[in-house]
Amino acid sequence: MPIRWPVVAGRFYPSDPVRCRAELEACLPAARDQPTIDGVVVGGVGPHAGWICSGAIAARVAALCAREGPRTAILFGAVHVPHVERPSLYARGSWQTPLGTVDIDEPLAERIAAESSLIRVDETAHRHEHSIEVHVPFLQRYLAPLRIVPIMVPPGDDAAAVGDEVGRVARAAGGHVLVLGSSDLTHYGPAYEFTPYGVGAAGLRWAKQENDRRMIDLILRLDATAVVPEARAHGNACGSGAIAATIAACRQLGADRAVLLDHATSFEVLSARYPEEPTDAVGYAGIVFVRSAA
């Protein structure tokens, strides 16, 4: 059976198991600082940068998503690698992390593959992509045992429909399933060749307060079909396909509202270490989707 080995361990997060656990534990204070949420958390969206920048927000999302005790996580990932033009499912085998092995929920993956007209089974598409990988250790920390269904979703016009298909299968399958989408927000500055409001603090302020906020507001409105066009027009999410699919799937699971847990940028997180004048930053948001209590 195929094994997907980590490709960014040692860069985005520690490859040594002891250091990996220690860095996860360092994120726990943020994970404990949660709003009171009435209802059932069925999924969320979190960032996928190096843990030093976005780990605290990713931990908050994972901790709340784990609250209901799901046994399977459907993971929608952004696509940063070339030649992945269709939604791609990792359907068999397992993923390895510094914390151990996580098995694929093969029965659920097989049902998704059989019933989806949009998703293809392609384990090789996941080999070098980091957007899902960086979340798996957080889920291992909060959920045991855990199985996963990883799906990479390009920013195509069919992204929300992908989520609809997957959500219907998950709902029909029953059991405890969560849906987690992986995306960062605006990549601003010369390093990203995106400086519509100039280089420096004013541009970074616009990126967070206005450009990121446009995307966040769509997510909070559960507007799955508007996410991909918004990102194309304004460059405010690298994983708009994953976001759209997550919203749509969570709506199939009964989500009727979303809650913003945190919103920050890489510059804000790192400014104490690098106090020089800012030029570049990436936005991060943690959001969960909630089904109101009956």
C-alpha cells in the first residue's frame, strides 16, 4: 500500500519527533483560548505556513474541530505544485509524520471516488504538496485514533461542486467526520510580486484590513461559489479551491454559520524577531463552521 512521506518536515515544522511534539505543545495556550461556541463544529479553515508563523492559528482550528470527537478528517488542500489541474484524492494507504502513521479512511475514500464526477484518484499529485501535510500533526495531537481523506482542490470553477459531492457522501456515510480546508490569505510584498498599495507598512495594513477581510467576510457568509472568483480578482487566498470546497461540504453537513477565531499576518508574528521596516507578509485566518443545535 502507498505511503506518503513528509516533504516539509524539517522546514515548516520539526522532523524530530521530540521537537515536533514540543512545538505542538507550545501552541496549546493559543488552542485553549477559544470563544464559546454553541452548536456542533463540523469543520474549519486554517493556514498552512511554517508553524513558527501560523501554528498557533492552525492549533486553534484543530482543537475546536476535535471537540466533537470525529474519527475521520476530510482534508481539502491548496495546490502549489504544477500539473495538478483536477481535484485529486489520495485514496489508499497511509501518511507518515514525525508523530507516526495516519491511515487513509479507505471505505470513505472509495465512496467519494465512486460517486464523484469531478474528483480523480491520484496519489502522486500529493507527493510534493505541503498544504495538507502541515495540518496532520495537529490532528494527531487532538484526535486519536484518526483517519484522513486528503483531497487537493485547484482554484477551478467546480471547487464548490467538489465540496457538495464530498459533503453528500460524508453525510450519507454517517459516523463522525470533520472537514478541514487549508489556505493562507493575501501574499503581499516584493517577494510575492504583489504591491498594489506600495512597499511597506501601509501596503501590509491594506492587505490585512481590506484585502484579507474581503475573503474572510465571504467565508463567514458561507458563500462557497464566490470564493474562487474573489481570489482571482483580488489575490487574497492561495487555496481558494480548498476554501470553497470546505464551505460547501460543511453546509452539506448542516453548517449554518461560521466563527472567526483569529486573523494575523506573518509580519505581526515575526516582528519581535525582525524589527526592521516590513516589506512582505502573508495573511492567516482560523475559522470554524458550526451547525446550530436543534
